[in-house]
Amino acid sequence: MSVPTQRRTSSSRKRRASHFALKSKATVKCSNCGAVLLPHRACPKCGYFKGQKKIK
């Protein structure tokens, strides 16, 4: 089993971990009621998708 030959410095560790942060989700507003929801999905509150009633 191999062992690292040099210690990873704190700045190198922080640079490597800089991409681990959570990214905010993309959201859109419902065209019918204005609720915030994920894109390409029917609105859970009013059931509209692309201006048409899809969920009863």
C-alpha cells in the first residue's frame, strides 16, 4: 500500500475543496400562479405546465 511522500499543505487542501460548496438550484416562476418551482415540471400548487392544466 502506498503512502503519500509529502504532506498536503493547508492552502492546497482549501483549493482542492473549493468546489465542494453546494450550488443553488435553478428555479422558475409558475406562469399561472407565480409559485416558485423547478424548471420543466408542473406546478404542484395549481397543476399548470406551459400554460395548460396538466394535473387535476
